[in-house]
Amino acid sequence: MKKILFTLTIFILMSPFTKAQSPINTTLNIGYESRYVLYGYRLSRHLYHADITVWKALNDHISVWGGSWFGTLTDGSYNELDLYAGVDYQLSDHFSAGLAYSIFNYLEVPFATSAEAHELSGHLTWTSGPLTLSLRDLYDSEANGHLLLGTATFDHSLTDSLSLSLSAEYGYGIEYFSEVDGGNHALLRLDLPYQINETLSVAPFIAHSFPLEVLDSFEEDQFYGGINISTSF
């Protein structure tokens, strides 16, 4: 199934029936996080990661994308390589929806897991000016459960080169690595993207993760930070 999915994605990206004036857009990100916190779980410290994403508009409403993400820890206990692909549809000037499929390849991890996990996700997003609201449903094959995510993001330009991005996230788990359904985590994050030139930007950030009722018996609040460097071509 995964071979068919990624073959189809590449075929669509390269196919001649798409808009000739719509090129394939590529973004490369390299980042560091002082603490690896994923959906309220404090997995480890000092995460280094890199990802590459290609994106193409098929017409005025439909776009497809795909890429890969790699993460590693300095102590050598964790290496993960992910592959992902998705399609988005612009419903109106303010609303969009989409589906995505991800494969998580756990090359070496310090926790019990299968060698490979799969995630199917869908989103509904509303954008107006600097404000974006998004609802996502993540189904994880390892958990055999769902994580519902609500996210609000506010973007504001401080200068011609410097911007501010403030986001808040709430997660609700349904059999998501737990026999109990309920609030999973909350996250507040502040990014300061600085545009060095037309294609290169750097964005330091700080974040605070709060475990909610599903996680608060064994997880703790975590304040952490990091930096992302991004280039497009």
C-alpha cells in the first residue's frame, strides 16, 4: 500500500496534466530542540532533525505534497526516519481540508515499539489574515487510537524581515496510548522567524508543554526551546 501511495504521489507531482505554470516547490528545514517533546510526552533531550518537503498545485483548488523527516539524539539512543504524503483542497477563500499518510521508521529508539508505525490524518483549517484555526484527527497504528488536535496560530510582522508567530495547541486522546480517553496535552509556543533573504530564514522558538489528565500522573510540565533554519528552492 505504501509503495502504491508514494508512487502515485510522485506520478502526480511530475504528470503533464498539472498546471505548466505551477512548479514543484521544495523546502528544506534543519533544526535543534533542547528537549524532544511530542504531544506531551517528554521523549529525550537535544533533538536534531531535518526534513525536506516537495509541494505542487495541481489547479486552483488541489495541491499535493510529500517528503521525509529524520530525527536523532546526541546520545545515539534514537534515530527515526519518516516518509509522508498528502493532498489538500481549498474549499473557499478561508477554508481548506486535507488528508495525509505517514510512515514512521524507528531505526533505533529507547522505548518499546514496533519497527514501523503508520499514521493517517485529516484536517480542516480556517485562515483569515494573521489568524489560523485548525482541527486535526491523527490515527496512529501503534496506539490503535486517535489524537484530536485543535490549534490556533497568530502571525504578525514586526519589521520587513522579522515576524512573530504565537500558537496554542490542545490535544484530546481517544485510546491514544492509554486506556483512558480525555485531555492529552496543551502546548504554547512562540517563534520569531527572521527572513535573511528571499529563500533563507532562521526561526528561534520557545515552548511550554502541559500534560493534561491522561498524562499528568507520569509526565511533567516542560519548558524548552530551539531553532529552525529553512530554505526553499
